[in-house]
Amino acid sequence: MRYLLLLLLTLNLFSSTLHLATSANPSRLNPLLATDSSSSEIAGFIFNGLVKYDKDASTIIGDLATEFFYEDSKTLIFKLNPQVTWHDGEKFTAKDVIFTYETLMSPQVVSPYSANFRFVQSVEAVNDFTVRVKYKEPYFKALETWMMGILPHHILKDEKNLMSSKFNTNPIGTGAYKLHQLEHSKNIILTANENYFEGKPKIERISFHVIADPMTRFLMLKSHALDIGSIEPMEYERQLSKEFLETTNIYEEISFSYTYLGFNLRLEKFKDPKVREALSLAINRDALVEILFFKHAKVCTGPFLPRTNAYNADVKAPIQNIKEAKRLLKEAGYDENNPFTFEIATSNSSPIRPYAAEILQNQLKEAGVVVTLKVMEWQAFLNMVVFPRNFDTILLGWGLSSTPDPYMFWHSESDKKGGFNLVGYKNPTMDKMIEESQSMVDRERLNGMWREMFKIIVDDNPYLFLYIPTSITTVNKNIKNVEPSLSGIWHNYIKWEKEEIK
């Protein structure tokens, strides 16, 4: 609360500052290594890829590249923008693109994003501002992979260990904002890049306030100490005053993310498919959506999201059936005298997930399952539970793009250090389908195969797919030029202006 008061007192000093909150300290502000949401969000203001999605997330357009095209089915050409400079004034060239690729594929760098480039045969400079990328075979997601942020060759060329480099907390990018200050557990301040190739942002500063406590974040938002923030459905329905609503714009869209309970399939107790099916049947997903979200969410039915071509509408969410759940558990050797027991681990960075864990605990109890809970701070959760795979189950979420890449989450080769196959899912049929799909250029065939994968994954129950939350974003009305779109509000942030407080 003292922090909130200090912020309110100083707010007038920085009227051209956009005040935001992040729930955790960023681990690495390096696009190759930014795997947590805080790092990814902040790095997105500092770095650019060669291409990006348009405002509706439907078409790929240029970013650092002004032009791009296929020379043939296995060769991509990127024409780079010669007006781009790094934050320190150095010219951006093809050398930086090649360096980023070679660094990402180096055995010294552990990054899940390297999987996106596994089909690349070579990356070469035609000249200073033209890059040719050759693929081993046609790859359906070739363009999307180059949305990866590009690193500066001139700064990192002699870096011995990128994983522990000072660059990760003192980055130099090409983006619209530059890092000005990074104070862990307090403030991360970005300042406008005067030489940004799309024009200097109109808002001078972005200040990310590291606030782990969800209630403090909400109070800061209500008092307008934060200009923009996400709110939970209960807050939206029950805790906003008439005055707040009059001074705030609210935008609501179904999010490109879902929450799941993932089983550690390396553990003997979860290898029996009857157990996983029983646990799935013991869950009432509709109740989760109603209790936690006041219906500002949808039940998640599988690994790919609605509004994408991979979504299989024929697959329905299981309906809770406690009797059948108990029968399956008994067949697997569990009953009242020998109950099935496991732990759910999650983080308090999301105010919803600890409550979701409690509801799951109570629902599973009806089927005779004994569940214990472990709720941790985000970085501790990542470092002690997620990365070392030290869990029974994890209650976690994925943010996905509009073009899914099943390899990253569902191929057995992604069950490795730095990979996103956190639960150790292995299915030879799935591996073969994923491998076959990677080189498909016929979109109708690819869409059909994705939908087949959707059903196979759901039938295997590596996760309990739970819910797709609605994203509810509040924006202070003194932030002008905000244009909501299918991809959200951030696509034109360099044009935003902030009216001074009178």
C-alpha cells in the first residue's frame, strides 16, 4: 500500500508515462531466452522480428523486412529495411539475422524456440540488406518463425555464454522502446526510441511496476495509478465503481490462451490411461467456468483454440461422471482403502489459478481422490517445479499464436531441457503425424491433419484441458488512439497519446 501511495504522489511528474504492471520479475529480456510471460511482454517492446502479424492476426506483414517472398517452395528471401538502427546507433544488417540464427542453433544455447528453425538448411546474406533462407523441405510455418526477435551481432559476437550474459538484463534492440532502468521487484522503465524506423512513439516512457500481489494490482488500477491492466471477471462484475467505469474503456475478447492440468507422464502413477480418464471424468469444467469467471470464459476442449483452422469442433468436453470415474479408478487398483493421491502445483502470479486448484481438489474428492496443493511465487515455481520437471501435476496455461505448432508441445523430441513438452507426452503415431505435417503446403490437408491430432491428444489425456479465459482489459480514457482489433489493443501502441493530468 505504501508503494501505491508513493506512485500516486509521483504520477504527475511523468504524465507522458504509460504505467503498467507485471506480476513477476522478467528472467531474461532476450527474445531467444524469454520463455516466461513477463520477459516476453517487455522484450516485445525492445526487439523486432523480420515479420509480424497484422492487427487482426490474420496476415503476415513486414517488420524489420520491408519485403519477403518465396524464391521457390524451399527458399525465402527477406529484403531488410535499410533505415533500421540499433538502440546504440549501429546499422541493422543481414549480419544480425545470420548471427541470431546461428546463436539460437548453437549447442551452448538452450531455448524452446530453436525447434522452429529445425528445417532451416542455411541462412546467408545476399548483400547487407538481403537475406536468403533455404529450407531442407517445405515448412508450413516458415514465415512465422521469423517473428523471433533479432539480436545485435556487433554487441554479442564475442559473448562466451549467452545464457548468463549481462545482455539479458541490459538489452540493446531495434524496438520502439529502449531499456532505461531495471530494478528487480520494483520498476522496469522503457523510454521511447527517437530513431525508431516507424516513427518515435508518442508516449515517452513505459513503466512496468513489478507487483506480485493481484489485489494490489487491482487497487492500483482502480485508483488510476495504472493506465492499462487486465481484470478478473469477479472484479469486473462486483468491484468496479460507477466513477471508474465512466473514466475507463473496457475491451473484452476471448483470449489466445488456455489453462490446463498437466500430468507428469514420466511417473508410474500417471502412465495408466484409466487413471487419467477417471481424473478427467471427475472434473466439472462448466462449474469451473461459472464459479471462477461468471461465464467470462469457455470450456477448453483440446490443444488448439477456437478461431483457428486446427480446432476440432466435433470433440466435446467430457461430462462429469463420478460413478464412472470411481469404476475406472477401482479397475486401476484404487479405492477407499487405497485412494489415488497426487499434488497440484501452481503459481500465485494468476489470482485465478490457486482458486481453480482448490475447486479441482474438491471435485476430485467426490471420486475418492486425495489431492494436495502447492502454490508458489512465479520464479520459484518455474525454477523449482516446471524447469526441473519436479511435479505430479502442474496447473498452468499456454498462450498460442493463430497458427499452431504441435511439435513444440506434443512431439517426443520436445521433452528435453528447454522444451515445452513439460509433461513428457510420447505417442509414436503423433510424432509421425507431426513430422508429416511440417512439410505440408496444402492448407486443407494440413487443417484436416491438425484436427485429427486434436482428437488423438484429447483421447490420450496428457492434460485435463480446463478453460479458455476471456481477456478483459481496462484502458484509462486519457490514453488516446487505442484501436481494438481481433489481436487485442497493442498493434498500434506507438501512435497512442496520453493526455496530461490537469
